[in-house]
Amino acid sequence: MTLQQTDPELLRQLDDAVRTGEPVQAVVKLHRTPGKAPVPAVVEEQTRKAVDRTAEATGEHPTDVHVMGRLATAYISGSEKFLREFVEQPEVASAVANQVSSPSSESLPESSRESKALDPRLG
């Protein structure tokens, strides 16, 4: 996978992390054999190889990794530098931001802030 094929929201968060130094969270889908269920042990090994190769290339380690072997998916949290290199690894089929950032309510017009208030009947 290449950065050009990465989720635009993840790319935006990576760009923000350059300024803030905050870790970024991504969910990555790993390559698997089409038509066959993922093998958890293989997915774990793919993730480990990609993490190890990325750590060697960047000199950094992820802050968190969770592998969902039956889904051929992994959650990775790390620096901007680490994640940019990680999504380029051959094991990675796609990558998306773990969370979608929304503008803070202070930057929204007054009418938008009011519409975001919870309906008291739901509480």
C-alpha cells in the first residue's frame, strides 16, 4: 500500500501529529488469501514482521498494537513517523484513522452548537 491510497482522514491526522507530536491511531487491514478465512497465527506474524521492519527503519516503536487475527486487522498507535512507514509495508492492504476528528464546538457557529445539544428527553 502507498500513502496515496491511505484514508484522507488518517493523512490529515498524521499531518497534525507533525505539529503536536501526539500519537496517531490507525486500523489496518492486512493482505490475505482471497476466498479463505484469515488464519490468526498468520495475521499475528504478518503484523509482527511489519512492526519489526518499521521499527528498524524508523528507530521508533508503536505505542500500542492489537491484532484481530480472525479479521486480518490490526490497531496500531504510534508516532507520525512510525505510522507513515508502517502503512507502506507490503503486508498492509489498507489503513484508516481509528477515530474521525470533528471540529471543536468552539469553532462552530452558535446555531451549530445549539443543534448538537442533547435532547433532554433522551437523558
